[in-house]
Amino acid sequence: MAASPYRAPGRSIELRRAPRPELVYRAADGHGTRRALAVVTVAATTAGGLVGTVLPALSLCFLGSALALAAWRWRQGPEERRVVLRVDRGVLRVTAHPDRVLLQASLPDVSNVTLDIRTIHATPQADALVPGLGLAPTVVGPELDVARIVIEVNDRPDSIRLSDAYVPHMEGIEWLGRIRRFLRAHGWVPEDERDAPSV
């Protein structure tokens, strides 16, 4: 039986791929949704007030349109925030879309990537006449854990939050694993493992 030309006998060829240079973290941004609702409400109220001095019927049209647009925006859910983690020559750069730099530090200075966990009471809300104004009766639900990802840096007293909004705990754990694997692929080691003896 002839030897295969693609495989050398007795030797295993190990192909190591270079780690990808960046990871995109997508998180819900509750502040963006509230900002959009506030802009819609203020703009429609102002326009309705100006037009209402001349044509009261037209101001009602403006108000109705504003409520419809606010209800539609509320139903869309929170906006998505794009955070890019990029490692170049041992330096981690974290930017939020479009180009706001959240963090730039060398990998040895990053001591940990962890979860900031909170426990909340879920309050399911029935459909209200005006969504988001709390006019419908609410019922206190069970306790739920929510989390957001934070990066701890040695020379900074405060942690760097990848998002202000909290996500469900399981989603936070999934993203935490992805981010830590990404950083480990570039040679990062958490601070609590650096002095541990090698096995």
C-alpha cells in the first residue's frame, strides 16, 4: 500500500491559526431608547403647541402622531450598542460605536474581565393605553439576576463597563466567556492566575 502524499508517517502536522484581531460585542442600550422616546415626545409636543395656537384640530393630529410614533419606538425594544474589542501588539483598545474610546491598555494591565450582577424584581406590565407611562396595574414578579460586563484595569480605581444597560444573566455569562477566550487567545492571563504554579 503506497504512502499517502498528503501525510508524513509518524508525524502529526499541527496548524495554528493566528487569533482574530477584534471581537464585536453587541449589547442592548436602554439609554438610547429612552433618549429616542424623549426626543419624539418633546418635538411633537413643541410642534403641537405651536400649531395649536392657529389650528387646534391640527395640534390633535400632531399629538396623536407623536403617541403612535412613541408606541412604535417602545415596541421596537432597546437599541443595540456595538462595542469593538481589538488587540494590536499586546494593547487592548475598546471602542463604542462610532469611535468613542472606552479603554486603551496593555494586556498585562488588564487584571480581570467579570460580571457586575444585580438582582431585580420583574414587573410584567399589562398593555396600557399609553405604553411606558405605567397607567396599567402592575404585578411584582420573581427575582431575576441581570448582569453587565466590566473590565478591571490595574491603574484605574473604577471598572470599565461595556454597556450601561444590564442583560439577562445567562446572556452575560455567554458573552463573558467569549470575551475571555478572545483575550486569552492573544496571551492574556487573569491576574489571579499569574502567580499560580504551572501544572
